[in-house]
Amino acid sequence: MAQVPADVGCLNEECIAKDECKRQVIAKDGTARVIDTFGGSATKKCGKFIQK
């Protein structure tokens, strides 16, 4: 699996880790180079999770 660059943000409101994830923080504060939606769900993280 290819690594996802650290400056890719995520907006996924159902992800269980959304409140802990740096990807969501950078997506919302405008510092992400790209905003994507990864595969997190209400029961699991996406596997590309970055801690704040």
C-alpha cells in the first residue's frame, strides 16, 4: 500500500477517530494540500490515521 502524504486532509464525519485525527484538523483549518475522504467508519479508523 502506498503511503499517503502527511499534508492530505480528510473530511469524514462518520469516522470513529475523526476527533483525534490530524487529517481532519488540517482539512478544517485550511492547511491541507488536498482534502480526501478515507475509509474510516463509525466502528473503525481508516488505517491512514495520524495523531494530533
